[in-house]
Amino acid sequence: MRRTPSRPSKPPVHPLQGEPHGSPCSLATPHHEAPPLPKPPATLRNRALALLSRREHSRLELLRKLKPHTEDEAELETLLDDFAQRGWLSDARFAESWVHGRAARYGGTRLKAELCSKGVAAETIDDTLAHLQTSEAARARDIWQRKFGSPATDAKERARQLRFLATRGFSLDVIYAVVGGDWDDE
């Protein structure tokens, strides 16, 4: 009697798991998976709410982001008016949030310029900057201390420190006071 070579045995299959992956009867093959459901088209209102749920936006910022998604600007203006009336869209709240997040790193001049570019009214910006907890000189001194830590030893280093604080948006009198070591402003 001649023995036939034994075939490798199949691994046992659990009735709820189906065939092993890769077999012709496998339930896990890509052609048996259900196609993903298409997302419903995002309405203008839903897009606006999604943007506002992430962070505060100014009216102009939200207008710029939503404009490519609509052909009717009147509809967009009506939506923004409705959001403002409900208290969901506020330039004052946006300015406060923006300044709160960036005041520790930037001076008043830069904060004002950034808020202007975001479409916030000048009086709202002035009110927001007036309510800062720390003075501009104290913020500039903290930034200078973290970056440099010691007074400049030569003119080149002094110019570098002055330039650094100027690009951060601090006023010249504050910059010269901080770099010059005149810290008796408190």
C-alpha cells in the first residue's frame, strides 16, 4: 500500500468568523465590504457652525472662508447677521480671544495690525488692548529675558535685540527701555 503525501490541513474555522482572510470565501475581502455612505452636502449654515465650533472667528474671517461655498452673497450676509444676533459671532469676543492667545508673545502694534487684517473695528481693538492684564513693557521684558537673558555686549548684538523686539510689535520707547536695562516702569 502506497501512502499519498498528506495535504496540509486547514485551520479550524469558527462559524461566526468565516473563512480565513485571503481565501475565496472570506468575508473580509474588499469586494464584500459595503461601500462607504456618501456624506450629505454641507450647508452654508453647517459649515459656519463647524468653523465656529473650533474657535472664534471675526465676521470678515468667516465671510472669507464661506464665500467660496456660496454664489448668493445676500444669503451669506443674512446668515452672518443671524449668527451675530444670536450671539454666536462676535468681533469683540474674537478680539479678546485672539489677544489672550498672542499677548504673551507680541506687542500692541502687531496685535493691532493682526486684528485690523481680520476685520475688527478700531474701537473694539482699542478696548481689547486696554484691558490687557500686563503692561507692554512687562511683556517685552519677559520676551527679551527668555530670548536673550543678558544685555548686549556690542553694537551688533544690541541691534539684533532691538530688531527682534521691533518685529514682535513693541513700540520703540518700550524696546529701548528693555534693551537698555531701564526696567523701573512698574
